[in-house]
Amino acid sequence: MRNCRSGCCRICGSKHYSLLHLSSQPSTEVQRAPVAEPIISVQSRSGAWIPCRTLLDSGSQVHIVTNRLAHQLQLPKTKSTVAVAGLGDACFNAQGASVCIKFKSHTSNYCACLSALVAPAITDNQPSLTVKPEGWKIPANIQLADPEFYKSQRIDLLIGASMLFELLSVGQIKLAAGLPLLQKTRLGWIVTGGGSSSIKATALQGQAVQRELVAAEGRMDELVRRFWEVESCEEGVVTATKEELACEAHFMTNFRRLDSENKLQRKPEVKVQYSAFIREYLDLNHMSLVPKDSLSLCKYFLPHHCVFKEDSTTTKLRVVFDGSAKTSISDFPVALTGDVCKMYRCVRVAEPDSYFQCILWRDSPDQEVQVFKLDTVTYGTKPAAFLPVRTMHQLASDEKSSFPIGSKTILRDFYVGDLITGGKSAQEVLEVMSQTTNLLSRGGFKLRKWCSNDRDVFDQIADSEKETFLKFDDGSGFTKTLGLAWDPAADVFRFSFSPIQVSPKPCKRLVLSTIARIYDPLGLIGPVVAKAKIFLQEVWREKLEWDESSP
């Protein structure tokens, strides 16, 4: 501050900006009373009970839980569209999700459930200052809901008015004049109200202004950062999380190679029915019947249902089990694409782990329900995104000496089970295709649905292994490549857009919905999308409601 060349405050002459000067007028004293903060126990997803400090707020219409506690409890989140506003109509930063919380009192048998919005934080530590309750003469024969109510601690749960008054009981004890009172609740006795502690309004104002400035600056920085991240084309630094490192360590410790088996050679029939899909699991030895004397080993049952994918060229119907490499064709003139057949089911899980993938099935209502366990990786489960890709990478490492080109291709040119690669000539691409196919076959993986923009390469592929083309309205054929429509004959990407029915009332919601339907991850039609976004900006500047007619 001594070296600062800026001027001083024009009001008091001190070393600060004039607009930051706090008036020295006689300040108003603001009364500050303790708030109700009982300690309760909340139940986690595993059934464990975790202590939590709670704020009882009769002025809140909703219950709120911090993201920290929701994450600790591992509770499933559901989408929520509830908007919350605070003092001065300020928006409350909720995360658009809610959780169902079961809690109980540690002083009685009372137990209840509530649905709470998830938010980054509820309030500062409460009470704002640690107080000294010596001399308050709190009766020794009552059970306090928070024996350490006088210590400033974190608040992780707010219980609103819809449940607050159900918690209140008959019973109130008034302490000495100027001290809080004791209120009996189903959670125990709480210390609240009363109190003559005061704080200068000027100091409170200065603290509030400072916090508001810091919060506003943080929100603006976050908005700008997110805007530039969306528009930036630079690659971020990829760092492995602790969980990803643990997955890698577990894989390296427990993986083992299986002999190649001819279990994936049969191609599924078009429009296969549900029971045939389940039977295929059994025929391919990807699922096994659990004997009745081993049913106690089953740890988890997966719900399953079917989905239809009309634009699939192989399997129209699939059964989904609900368990809760940078790729570029670059400048190669000859492109090659392929797909790993039933990639997830090519990887077998360890015998003990298969009992966490049990399902119930019977072919008809007349039969007895049987228990099966899925013996291969099941898409829809959390490890499904990691195990097949990591297994292919391990296979590429093991067979690098025999198939150097194929090993490099697997490590570089695969996105999950989709292969996108190329070469400078047809001969080079055929060698890539041969080595990659033979390498993967040693691990039980089968490549299929081959496609190329070079006729010499395409003619070398067996008809049963070629990709089946879809058709645009103009008759041109195309295939899907990572969600993009690729026309191999012309070697171009094509974009199709089906305009939605024109609404008699064009609005901001309709404009945004239309723009969001344009899938262009590479930015190839950026000029077209940019015009649409500019139009959306103009609509936004009009400050219209979502369903208000556009000018």
C-alpha cells in the first residue's frame, strides 16, 4: 500500500477507493438470535447411518441438501425443475436434481423421509460465531438435539416448513432474560430464539457487499469459462481420476487371456424376438443357468427390456440390461471403417463377479421362472465402458510383435467398437485390415461391417462382411460413422435435416430446439449453424419468455 500511486478516499483520506467507503454515521444494531440446528442421522445407499447437522427453517418451502452430503450418501438423483429464490429475489444455485432422504432422531425412535433439492451449499457455518453457554443453566435432565449447539459448524441439510411443524412438540423452557429459549421437538430439545447479541449494521453491510461482489465475480468467471470451453477447438489435458487409476490397477492384476472360441460366428437374424435374443445368450455361452443350490450366491438382479433400432443393418431388436483413442481418418486418400461384432460379449467376467449379473427369465407363462447369470461384460453396467476397450488394448500389446500394424491400429484408430482408419494406397489398407482382423481374432473379437471409399478394397471384402448401405430420399447410399452419414462412393459426409412441423406460434423454445437437432461434432457446417445461433442471440436480446411469440 505504501507504493500505491493511486489517490486516497475523497471522504476520509484513507488508502481505499472512494466507492468502498463505509459511512461513519451512527449504525443500527441488528439483533442476532440462534437458529434451530438439530443433529440427526441420515441413511446412505448402503444402509449406514451418518450424522448430519440440520437447519430448521419455517421460511423455506422446500428441503435442501448439500451436494457434499448427497455424494457421501450415494443416493440416486432424480431430475427436478423446481426454481428457488432467496432474499431480495436472488436466484438460489440449485443443481436441477433431488434425492429422497431417510432420517431418524438420535434421541428417540422418530424416523421419516423427505425429498430434498441438491445444492452446492446451504449457508455458512452456524452459528456464525462460537458462543459460550456457561451460566445459561440448561436443565441437565433434557436431551439436546445438538449437545454442541454453541460451536460454529457446517450445515448439510435444511428442513423446510412442510415438515418443520410436524417436528415441534409441546414443551418450552425460557432461560434468563436475553438468552435463547429451549423448544422440545421429536428430534430432541433445540436451542433457538431469544438472545440479545447484536451486530453493527454497517459492518454487516460491508461484509454482505464484499461477499456479493466475490460471488458475482465468481459466477461471471464461470460463465465466461464455460462459453469459451464450448467454442474452443483445443484439446484439454487429459488426467486420470483416482477411480480410473484404480480400474487400471485392478485390470492389470486380474485380467487373463481366454482361448479363442467359435461362439460369435453365428450372425443374429433380422428382427429377432425377445426370447430368441435370450436364447442366443445361452447358445453363445454368454449366460448360464444358476443351479437351485447356488441361488444364494446371486448378489444382484439386472432389470432388462428391449429396444428397437430401425436404422441398424444387423440387429433391429436388442435386449438392454439396466445396470444403472482419438479417431481420425486424417488425410489418407483410402478410408476404411469396421465394427467389432458383439464387442461387450467377447469379454468374459470372472466367475465370482458373474453372480452380480443375474436375471430372471422364462419363455412362456406356463414355465417356471429360472435364474440365469450373465458370464460376459454386459452393456448398461458401469464397467462396460472400460473393460472391452482395455481388453482390446491389452491384446494389442500382447500381440504387437506378430501384428505391428494391427497393434498400432487398435491403439490409435478405434472408438469403443468402431474402427475408422485409412492409408495411402489400397494395398496398405488391405494390410491394415488383415493384421487387425487376425490380431483381434486371437482374443475372440470379430470385425465385420467393413466399408471403404476405394473400390479395390471394397471388392476384396466378403459380401457377408460388408456394410449394408442406407438410402437418402435422392437414392444416394450412406453408412453411419460415429453418428455421421458418410457416402463412401463420393467420399463425403452428408447431413440430413427433417424440419419439424411449423408451429403457428414461433417462440424461443422452438428456435433452440431446432438448433439443438443439428448434429455436427466436427463443425463441418459451422457457417450454417453460426447463422442459426446468431438468430437465437437476437431472440434472446428481446428478453422474451420461452413460449412467447417471436417478433
